[in-house]
Amino acid sequence: MAESDSLRSSRRENFIEHVFVGEVLRALWRVGAYEVDVLRAENDTAGYDVVIEVGGVSRHVQLKSSAMTSKTSRQKVNVALGSKQSGCVVWVMFDPGTMEIGPFRWFGGKPGEPLPDITGFPVAKHTKGDAEGEKADRKNIRVLNKGKFVEIKSIVGVIEQLFGPTT
């Protein structure tokens, strides 16, 4: 990862979120879902970044992103997401050269179902240590390995995970 990537990581995450929402809206429009609400969280303390509602189904979505060239093998997920209606995690892979998104990784239940229980997963640690170098637990954050996520090739596949079949 280039130094400029790490310096602009928050801006890039915001960009990926906008592209993702735009692609979801485009895919929904193509299948005749015109009444879509998208709400954006001001902060992620409740465990989600966006809420997308279609046909009476609301999905609280925590977005994660990684460059396709990244070796990232796990993600940190807020346990608060489990208390939200149909909480889920969408891990967006992107091409760092073109900023095209996809494929995706999915962790969540069916539409209308809660997030599978993550309380048994390993507790995350703070990235910085205290004066003695000890990294404290982040009691509300769990670490999910890549293998817990289902790979999805296209945005249409993501839509089907979020809201059911698009036909």
C-alpha cells in the first residue's frame, strides 16, 4: 500500500461507501425497485454505516473494504450490529487503480433475520498499547476471519443476500 493510501484511508472508505450505495441503487432500479431509502450513520458506534430499505425490509449494513491486492484476512465487527434489524457486514473488495468494486464478502442472515451471533468470536484488541505496551480489549468488537464470510461475485448477488431474489 502506498503511503498516500494510508494517509487518505478515511476518504477512500467514504468514496467506496458512495460507490457501493450507487451500485446498489442502480442494480435495484434495473429490477424495478424504485422505492428505496438509504440512511447514513453519522458515526459507527451502533455498528452500521448505512441502512437500506426496500419493500419493507431494512438492512443495517456495516461496510468494510480492502484492496484486491490486500492480504487482509479478517475484519472487526461491532457486536451492537447484532441488535439492529437484519444487521449484516458487506466486505467490499476494490481495484486500487480503477476504484472498481467487487467481488464482495458477506456475513449476515436472510432478509428479516438478525446477524448471526458473533459474541463467541475473539475479542479485538486496541491497535495501540498503553504505557506498558499492553493492548486493551475492545469488549464490543469481535474479529471475524475471512472464512466466515461468503464470497459474492457481483452487486446483484449482494442485492439477493440483502433483500432476496431479484426476479
